Amino acid sequence: MRPLIAGNWKMYKSASEVRFFCEEIQKKIGQLSVDLAIFPQAVHLPLFSTIFTATKQNHFFWGPQNIHYKEMGAFTGELSPLAAKEFGSEMVIIGHSERRQFFGETNTSAAERALGAITFGLQPIFCVGETLEEREANRTMEVIDQQLAPLFSLVKEPSSSFSIAYEPVWAIGTGKTATALQAQEVQQQIRKRIESSWGKENAAKCRILYGGSVKPENAKEILSQPDVDGALVGGASLEVGSFLSIAAAANQ
């Protein structure tokens, strides 16, 4: 299984900054034995398409940070999965904690979006994770089970490149990071949940990523864990050098 190093750009970068990053990353992709993905603001998807379509890289992907689960409709402010695909998207982030915290995403609506992504040919990165209060109350797996239950109920068979990202909320944008052993402990349990619901074969091929203040300094230790199949990177993905350093750590 090739590791996946994905960058969530959130609401950052101008068009000129996007172009510079993409042109720099094009020079390095072939030197890495990992999959890379970038999730820009939706308005920049056409720019990714323009830059990369003519020189498509087999192991470089892009996509939106959210989609609606229906093909089209009266859903002001939402993004159709078909519109995302029109500009070369192959992956999508689903259920990020910021979507849950600020925009009313629920466990059920996140599962619906994941099913919609699969239906329309996009590969989801489905995010789960606990708050600091929940971790301190020893409720980590209880919370994650609640987040996964609607997904396992709605999605009977995952797509071939389905990913789950474990992102402890207390480690996102805080500078705090789960230790490598903490990440491994939770991600091992997530794989067991996948096996129970989707079978052993799907558990083996489903990539489980870690996200939460991943940076070049801690990437190697985190990515060395047996059930950490890559990383969903926030701030450190905004600079070409730090993003590629994390990708290089996945090579080792």
C-alpha cells in the first residue's frame, strides 16, 4: 500500500500562490514513492486542472474540502460532486472537524456525503476524532464509533481507495500532536472496526491517515507506525518544502 500524504489548504492561498506551489511540486513528484493529494479552496480546482491535466501525474491528486451528496439541486453554497469531477478531482475530504464545529456537519450527514462521493466516483477521506475533553474522559473510541456507525450503515462496500483520517480535534492547529504510540493505538482500533463492518480485505486496503499538527519534525516517527498509512496535513502543507519533507519521511 502506497502511503498517502494529503494537504488540506483550508481557506488559504491566492491564485498566484497556488500556481507557484503546483509548479514547484511538479518538479519533485517523480522522486517520491508515495501518493500526494492537495485539497484547495473549491474556486482553485480549475487552476489545478489547467496546470496538471496536460502533464497528469499518476500519483498526484486533488479535490475539494467538502461536497454535497446529491448530483445537483437547490443547495445554495454547496458543491456538486460532478462539478468537482469536471475539474479533475479524484478525492474529497469528508466530515472534517471544522465542518462539524462551524457548519453543522453531523455523523449522519458526513456519512451521506461519503456515500455521495463514492456514487459519483470520488475517493473520500473520512475524518474522525475526539476533543480533548472526550480524550481525558477516556471516551476516544466511543466517540469514534459514533462517528463511524452511520458510515458503516450507509456504505456497504467502500471504494477501492477509501481512506479514514484520525484527527484528534485537540491536535488540529494547536501545535499539540498525538504521540506516535497514541496515533497507532487509535488507528489499530479503527482498522478493527473496518474489518468488523467491511471485512478483512477492505480493512487491509483502506488507508488510515493521521492528522493533527503533522510537521517535518514529527512525521517520520508517526508514519513509521504499522497502522498509520499516511497523513492529512494542515499548516505544514502550505509550504512546498515542509510538505515534501513529510512526504519524504513516508518514504523511509
